[in-house]
Amino acid sequence: MSETSGSDSQNAAKRQFDWGPPASPAGDTFKDWLVYLIIIVLLSGGVWALLDINGRPENDPAPLQPRTTASSRETAPVAEPVPAEPAMPIDAARTAPRFFVQLGAFPDEASAREIFNQLEAEGFAPTLAEPDEQFEIYRIFIGPYPDEAAAEDVAEKLNAIDFHCFVIEQP
């Protein structure tokens, strides 16, 4: 027993459901691409803003402009430019690397002195480096040598008589 009233049948006739593809696919495709284009523009603008911010130094103050008044303009003498002095040549001997043979690093002075005395007995002139801020150990060196080859020759002689060592470079 289904009775349908006249108004229900009129409403049913007016209702139409469209479950299929859009009637105008070209218009909808344009709208989709327009949304994608807006997203790309917004993202690239954000990336550009980040790159622009990172490109600027943050703590770089603007150059200070000297304050002048009318009275100081009249009385202030104009400073003449000072000629620049020629650059001094760098001493090549000070900047040339020096090579040393390091024979050990010891936590206590007694161990370092023992090796130091053995090296002196063998005829070498060692140097004992005391602990400092960079190295908290006693180190024994022989040198300096002008080039790495000379330091390597001495290191080979020391290794031959059972003193284990290696060459280091210090400016």
C-alpha cells in the first residue's frame, strides 16, 4: 500500500542525481590546474622569502652616518687621506713548516725523562714539551728539520734502534 501524494511525485521528478562525469570536463580540468598553480606560486613565494631572509646578515648594523650641524660644518677641517704604507713582505722562514720527529707522549714526567735520557745517551738532542692547554701530556721531540725527508731519515734511524717514532709537521 503505497500511496504517493502528488507533491512527492513532483519532487521526485525535480530531483536528479548526477553520479557520472561532469558535463563540461574542460572547465573542471582548468579549475583543478588553477588550484595547483596557486599552490605552486604560494610555495615558491615562501621558499623565496626564506632564501632572501637567510641571505641577509642578521646582526650587520647599517653604517653610521656622522651627525653634522651647521656650526660644525663651518669649523671642522677636512681630513686629508693618509697614503697607505706598502705591505711588508712575509718572512718565509717563519711561515715555512718545520718537521719534527715525535718519540712519545707520556702521562707522567718520570717516564718522559727516562726516554729523554736514553735519547741523549744515543747522541740525539731531544726536546721535552711540558703539558699545556692543548696537550695535557709530556711529549718528546727531535728537530726541527727543514723538510720532511730529513725528518723521515732520522725517524728511520730511531726505529732501527727500537725507538718507535713518527714525523709531525708544525708551522
